[in-house]
Amino acid sequence: MTADDSFHRLDDDDYPAYTMGRAAEMLGTTQGFLRAIGEARLITPLRSTGGHRRYSRYQLRIAARARELVDQGTPIDAACRIVILEDQLEEAQRINAEHHRTTDR
């Protein structure tokens, strides 16, 4: 891998660049919270060759939204379900908008 390849990966939202400790620090939460949302299947961190959890920027955004809901008093399982449904709705809206663009041509 060249240096250019490495730098390109820094722009990739799905590249698992963050350790569990760093991810928890960035989110202002605990590693236990990250484990809990993993157990609730909100996010599935990738594993390093040594077996350590690694998180992408996309996963951190999802985790931050769940944390926001939990901080507002939503139980963690419900918060995870809400975030999943929000993500599905956003994807459906994107697909619908794309469909309208292609049919309007």
C-alpha cells in the first residue's frame, strides 16, 4: 500500500480507523455504551487482526445519535431501534428521490 492509498482511506466514512477507547472518548461516552449498542446490533465494529474493535466515522455518527436519545431518557434498546428506523427512512427517501429523478427525465 502506498502513502496515497493510506491518505485516501482517511476520507472513507466506512474505514474502521478508530479504536474503542478513541471512539468512546470522541463521543464522550464509555466503552460499555459502545458494547451495549453493539449487542443491540445497532453497529457492528470491525475487528483488527488482534481482535480489537475498530469503528468507522459512519458508525460513530450512528452511535452519537443513539447517545443523544439515551441522554434524553430513551432506553438503549429503544434508542437503537429508533436510529435503525431513521436510517432506513433516510435510505428509502434517497431511493425514492432517485427514482423520481430518473422517471422525470
